[in-house]
Amino acid sequence: MAQPIRFTVPPSYPRVVLRERLERAPDEHAEAVLAAYDVLQALHDRGILDVAQSALAASDELLEKVVDGVNTPGSIRALRNLLFWQGILGSIEPKWFKGLVEAIPEGLEVATAERDEPIRIWTLLRRALSRDSLRGLAAGVDFLERFGRHLHTLEGENGEARTK
């Protein structure tokens, strides 16, 4: 009859293994250790380690204050609006947005400049009928039309929600 083979696992000493790895580490990782010391010294020189230590000491209190500040209806709406605007701004071609942003200071400068002669209705009408003014007016009307359409849709949704 066959005899069972005895299998014995030698006892493992994790501390011994760790100590051996630690003894080899300076030779194997000398460059990384020196770089880590440089980063640590730079953080200490700038006071960042002191700030981090203070933040860790007061972490529960800081976290509680942050949560209390963010856990208000206004903050929640603000975060939702920021996420919404991120989507809107991400969909606008940068060159169009740049044109809009550059037009604001130019328009304010012209509007607030002192004029030598009074504003006359015919001069204003001639400017309003210029190609650039009509193009801007058409863009504004297009925007208002779509805005009104979305308002009408939202009013319909709110009415349905109230009846349910």
C-alpha cells in the first residue's frame, strides 16, 4: 500500500523578509530615495508640511465644516449649474466665444464714451440698419425664440408635474 508523502511548510517570518528587503532598498532605490528627500525638503521649506499636519490634526472639524457649507440648497443648485454650464461652454466653438467676449469691452467702451454731438434718432436708425447690427439683432432674436420655446416646454412639464 502506498504511503502518504509528508509535506511540511517551513514557517514564514514576515518581519525577516521585510527586514531583508529594507536592507537591500538603499542600493536598489538610491536615486528615488534621494529624489523623495528633495521633494520632502522643498515641501518643508515652503511650509506645506506644516499646513498638511494642521489639516490632518483638524481633519474631522474641517470635513464637518465643508460638508455643512456644501449641504445647503443654494450650494447644491450652484454645483448643478456649474455642471450644466460646463456642458454649455464645452459645446461652444472657442472662436465664437472669443468673439462674444471681445465684443463686450468694445461695446461698453463705445457706449460710455463722451460724444461731441448728441445722439440723433436718424443716426441711431442708420447704425441699427447696418449689416453688423442686423446680424447681431438676428442672432439675438434667434436666441430669444429658442429661449421662449424652451420656457414653453418647461411650463408644460411643470403643469404635468402639478397634476400628478
